[in-house]
Amino acid sequence: MDTTVDLDTFSSLVERPDDSARRAAEERWQEAGRPRGGLGKLEELGSWLSSVQGRSPVRPVSAPKVLLFAADHGVAALGVSRLPAAGGTAARVRAVLDGSAPVARLASRYGAELRVVDVAVDVDPADFPDEVVAHRIRRGSGRIDIEDALTPEETVRAFRAGMAVADEEADSGTDLVLLGDLGVGSTTVAAVLVGALCGTDAAAVCGRGSGIDDRVWMVKCATIRDSLRRARPVLGDQLALLGATGGADFAAITGFLLQAAVRRLPVVLDGVVSSACALVAQRIAFRAPEWWRAGQSSGEPAQAKAYDRLTLTPLQDQGITVGEGVGAVLALPLLQAAGDALADEAPRPFVPSAPKEQPKLPSAADLLRRL
């Protein structure tokens, strides 16, 4: 199997959101006689929605999807989390699927569909529904402090799986993705990627994750330090970096974020995992972050560093560290309100100055044929 991906393709395919639509949205608000800045953040969010939709008046958010990538990580065996390394991720997936997890209840409350994509949970795939394991790459990952998380072939497969999921969501009519993750040990992996890409040492990116104490924090910090030594030699190759010190979920989320930007599908990031993947994706396509918004600040130092590099400002700071996309889901009412507020005002429709035929956006299959 070909284990190469031409990442330069994304740099040319990812375009900026429609700035003329954004300006039209701002003008509509002013022409309606409303005070400038009267709705604060909602005005900025409404203008962003107009730009990513390429239209004004903005279309209210009507088909949001909570998307959770799930995987286990070898470093969890070192005790870097308060959650059990064996079976902890699988238990979280089951809680989401049976509706008892907080994210499932919030998604139902705010009218968002929920989807779990198991790419590397360390259980028998027969334990989950077929649609959950349809993009399964492997069971778990390597211990990144001493070995690669994935083989080169697995890294490419996971990356392409994320691209395929983006196509599936865009084709199904999803108009906003609330992106999260499920995985014990994932904040350790995220800290390694952010530390490597930002050039910082382990202590600067090592957070408390699942609520660890000082003793476990030192174990986690040492694990990040050792993993950073393995990450630095492959910094110039983003796929190699994801394979060496990432995991199947990190590779898949990175592929998803890039292909979502190609398909003009807006995404709300959640915790440190999605922000770390966004940082990797930015290195591949510098315009891609304009299609994303940061749902929340979790308090993880690695997340703060990633958002600083991405120039993204979190919409909320509720101190939520559970992951699972909860922070992203809590940003949904703000985006719905922004869309509703601007959609209700209709002084005049936005008409492009020079209408042009929109090109067919390439799917993952189209891109792979070019590789």
C-alpha cells in the first residue's frame, strides 16, 4: 500500500471563507439601526457564520453534529490519568452510546445529532455497533515515549479515515461540527504534539488532565519529556509526527479538520486534543483555522499555547476538563443565537458583485486519486 500523502494539496484546496458575505452581514446589522457591538460576541459569530456559509442573510444553524473520535493510547499504561488504562475508553464510549454521558444529554438538549467514530479503542470491534467501528484502524497505539504510536501505513489509513468522515458529514447536510474525543491518556499525547510544534519543554505543556495529583503530574511530565525527544527529529513531516508521537485518533482528527475546510464545513473545537490536531493541520494548510472556532478554554496549558499559535479565542471559559466534546456543545447555543439574530434582520439580500459558478468541492476519493 502507498504510505505517502501529498499534504501540499490541502494548502491549495483550502480557501478562505467568503469575506464579501461577512461584510454584508456586518452592513445588514448596521443598516437595521442596531448599535454597533450591541450584541457583543454574537455579532462576530454571526458574521463568521455568514462567511463560512458564503451567504447573507445568514442561514440559522439547523443540522449540528457532535462528532467524537475514540482511541486508546499506550502511554495510559504508565498511569498518567486517573481513569483506568484498561477499559476506561471503552466505558466512556458505551456511556455516550447509551445516552448517559453528559455530552449525550447536552446534545439532545440542544438538538444536535451525535456520532462516535472508533479508530483505535482497545476492545473487540464486535463490542460496538458497526457504524461506530466502520473506520477502525487498530486496537490501541504504541507507547510514544519508547516507540511509535502507529506504523506509516496505519498513520495514512487513519488520516484518510478522517477525510472520509468529513466527506460523509458534508454530504449528509451537517452544517456545523462540534468536535470532541474519547481516550484515556490523550491529553499526554496532545501535550507532546503541542510542545514539539511550539518548541517548549514538557513542564510548560503538562496539565492536570483528568484531575491528577502532583505525583502523577511528575510521571506525566517525564513521559512528555521522553516523547518530545522522539518527536523533534520528525517535526518537518507532519504525518511522521502523528505516527511517531500521536495516535490513530490524532491522525484521523487532523485529516478530518483539513478535509472539512476543503468542503467548507465549519468546526467548533473542544479540548486540548482537537486543538493539538488543529495545530498540526495549520502547519499543512495555513488558511484552515479560519474555518474553526474554539469552543472553550479547558485550562490545559497546551491548549492555551495551541490557541495562541492558531490565533483563536475561546468562546467560553467554564473550566470543563472532561473532554468528550462537552465544551464544544456548550458553545452551540451561542452560535445558534448568532445565526438566529442576524437571520431575522433583512434590510436587503446580499448579491455577489460577479456571480460565478461554484466549483465542485473535491471529496476524499477525488484527492486520493491525485496522490
